[in-house]
Amino acid sequence: MYRAGVRSGVHLLREPSREPAGKLGYPARECRADGMPDGGEELCIALPMSGEACTLMVLTRRRSGRQFTDEEAGRVRSVLPFLTSVFRRHWHRAGLPADGRSDTIEHRLLQRIERLSPREKEIVGLLIGGHSTLSISLRLDISGTTVKTHRKNLYSKLGVGTIHELFSLYGNSLKECMARS
């Protein structure tokens, strides 16, 4: 689908035994995912990101199950703008490049960390070190409200919403560094 220029929409794709040509005008067997059961079908959801990039989500059903209906495809089409918005937001917050090329977690994290103020960098270090808001405020001699404001701003700049996401971001970057060494 991507090679054929499809970047958005909801498409029903059936195994060639049920339909000689795919809904997109080229043989369905070229569109289906590896491992699709004979006679199975897919509901492919293409969401445009930035540049030439797109996100593809594929739902499959086995031949023994019932087929996807036009009504089901229509329901998915009705939420397509919402899905696109959510995935674009994730794309942007994850710091993925506009041209869609992959980049290392470590490089993306470093780019995001560069946006932090010196105080925000100090607070990230303390958060990763296990310090609470109260502990940080006492250590840096600033109010808890100020710590919370810095925390909110650095979360936004790093594209995370919780301390757990911050730890995950840090942990994924650390794993990537270890894998390369």
C-alpha cells in the first residue's frame, strides 16, 4: 500500500481466493501481511504523519471468523481524524524526525535534553536519582511549587507525562547504549 502511494484511509483487503484484485486496484496478495491465513482478510488503517511517513495499523480475521463489514470499516473511518491526531501527537512528542527516517533513542533524547534549562537538567538528574518533589525543593532550596513548575516544563520538553515515562525514556536510552557497546 505504501509503495502504491496510500498514506491515509481505511481499506478492506481480502485474500486473492476471495477477491481477484484488491480494493486499491492491484493484486490483493501484494497488499497482505506475511502470515495472513488463506482466505483471511485485513482491515488496514493508514494514518498520515509528517512528510512521506505514515502509520499503518492492520486488523486481521481468520477465514473461519466472519468478514469485516462495510459498517465496521465505516465506524473506523468515523474516528480516523481522532486516530490521526493521536498518532501525530505521539509522533511529535516522541521527537521523531519530520522526514520519517528512524533515529536512535539516544540521539532523540539528547536533542530533547538540549532544550532543557540548566535548572531543569539538574531536576531531571535528581528525579532519575529517585528524589521526590520535597527532597528536590530542600536540596535546591526552592519551593515545592517551583519544583512542580520545572517538572511540568521539563516533562513537556521531553515529551513525557509521568515520572514512569521519564524512567522509561531514560531506561530505553541506557539499553540502546549498552547494546552498542
